[in-house]
Amino acid sequence: MLGSGGRECAIAWKLNQSPRLGQLFIAPGNAGMAQYGTLLPVKPMDFEAVGQAALAHGIDMVVVGSEDPLVAGIVDYFKGDERLRHILMVGPSAAGAQLEGSKDFAKGFMQRHGIPTAQYLSVTRHNVEQGVRFLESLEAPYVLKADGLAAGKGVLIIDDLDEARNELRAMLDGKFGRSSATVVIEQYLRGIECSVFVVTDGRDYRLLPEAKDYKRIGEGDTGLNTGGMGSVSPVSFADEAFMDKVRRRIIEPTIAGLRAEALPYCGFIFFGLMNVGGDPLVIEYNVRMGDPETESVMPRLQSDLVDLLEAAATGHIGDVEVSIDPRYAVTVMMVSGGYPGTYAKGKVITGLDQVEDSLVFHAGTALDGDGRLVTNGGRVLAVTSYGDTQLEALERSFGSVQRIGFDGSYYRRDIGFDLA
């Protein structure tokens, strides 16, 4: 498996439960992932090194955890090399990965296939004045999205029209590098978000548990955006009627659109949705699982993940069934002081041996020269607990978080409160 964050840690934990798993190799992984498999000092973007490692270790299937290698074409690299093409790849081709790699492509795809989403306009330096006029036609707040991958930082939500005009020009002038050479301006959708996930072979799909994540650093959804401060699954408003709309209006047209446009696709699709008055609209696609949603979704998946991913990679996803744990799973993220701004690394982590009622997925951890577990990122640990109610799961996660310590640690105490 390729990756090193909390998402990949949760996937590794789930893969490790399969009786069919021979050996799990993780590249590059983190300190906590060593308990689930063998760590390899290989960078996921170094396709040649990944291929060599796969051959050296007799690897049968590669699960690509993050978006960068997928957008850059790692699946095409393996399928184009006669030494590697026998290896099953869980992830879309570069063409399919455009769903995440290009906001402009994704919006056009939704428009072509009648998938409900916000009004938008794609803007380059050549039609910037048209972009300004489109901004002026919208009501605040104004949403600006860098077209390409920008490490989660390429989306701006701005209340002031003058500021939005200025930021549009700054983005086109290279604020996010080549990622913002094209900027997608979107109508702001008012509602409540949730994340829906499927595994697909490009023709059929299987639905995974839905989740809701919390991006803002501050309680009450205030402050700067982060990679995610926690997540909840299931989501109270995603009832049978809502999910029927999601399947009919969004998931099935998306899969049909991939087929119609001959976009090779195998693996996960993440649908970032907004519930607007009971109707789901797509905010974004991701071509991998979300983080920190994975840390609450994987614990609820009772099916064998190896079986599920193998079926997707061999075109037989329709032959497997997915079983879901009915309990709630709530994830609370422990982050470094100062995150998402400047933060220190190397803070010693204590108390993990005292956690009994929760799962702890490592996101940004490492071992120091003395073999001690230390912080190595902004988001450090994802603490997940089960409960028969959301509150029960949340209280267990909070109890476990309070047993874990590192200097400057911070977490939100209101995860899931808006769903209570």
C-alpha cells in the first residue's frame, strides 16, 4: 500500500484483518503503521522505485492511498510495463483521476452527465473579466477553487466581493503555482455536508458507510481550514430517502459517465456532497478515500477489504456484498499546537498503552533516535471509538484522547454536535 497518513493507517488496519492477506508492505508508512505490515523506504511518486519494490517482494496488489500518484499516472505506469502489468492496481488511470486532479474537468463531467452541482465558471487569464462579472452575479460568500491539486489549500471562501476579485487575480498570477492557472468560481451552496464513498470496477459499485468530517480548526466550525479535525459515521440526515437520491442522481450517473467517456476506473470514489433542503449536490469528487473520514468508515466495514478491492481490480465488484456494522464510529483528531499554521515536530507522545476502548490510527508520527514515538506532522493521531449512539462513541473517544499526551496537543470537543 502506498501512503503515510491516517487514511492509509486505517486502510492498513483493515487489510491486516483479512485471512487472505499474506504479507502487507507499506510505502513509506509511519511509526504506527509498522504494527500492520512491513515499511518500505519508497516514495509513492517515485514510480520506478515502487515498481522495483513490487517485483522484489512479489506483491500481487497495490492499493494507492493518496491522490498525487494517481493523478500523475501510477496506474498507467504499471499497466504499461510488461514486468508489472500482472499486478492488480486499486486506483484509477490518470484519465479517470482527472475527477480530482482538475476541478474544471470534474465540473464539466457533472454538467455533461446531468449530475447536480453548483453553478460555476472556469476562468483563465484570457477570460478574467468574464470571471469578475460572474462573481458580481453571485451572492456572497464567493467560492474560488484552484483547478489542480493544491495540497488541500486551493479552495477559498470569501465574504467580500472586492477581496474575491483580488484573490481571483492572485490565483491566476500563480498564488498556488500551476494549480491555479485555471480557477473555478462556484456558487456557494448553503446546507450541511457529508461524504459518500463507493468502491467501483468502472462498471458497477458497492457503497461504503457515509461520514461527515469537520475541517475547521476551531469549535463551532470557526477558524482556518485543516485537513480534518474529526469525523462521524453514520450521518443522521443520510437516511434511506436521501441516500436513494444520492444513488440515482449522483453515483449511478457518475459510473455511467465513466463508461460513456471510456475513462478506465477502478478503486474508490469519494463524493463530497452538500445536503441542500434534502437534495444532494456534488461539491467535489476525490479519487481516493477521505481523511479523516476513513478512520470512521473502515471500522464500520465488516466485509473483507482484500476481497472487496480484488473484486474491483478484476472487474467483479458486482459479485461481492458489503456488510456494515450498525454502530456509530466517531473519530477525534489530535493535532500539533499551532496547526494548521507553524508547528513543532518531535514532541514525545505518551499514554497510548492506556487506551482500551478506542482505535488509534497514526497520521503524523515517527520514532526518534532513542526509539520514542514522537509527533511528525500537523495532524498526529486519529482516535476512533464505537458506540450504540453517537454520544456514546464520542465520549469514549474523548476519554481516550485525555489519556494520550504530547506537548501542545489540541483537539476539537464538538465533533458531531451539529448532528445530535
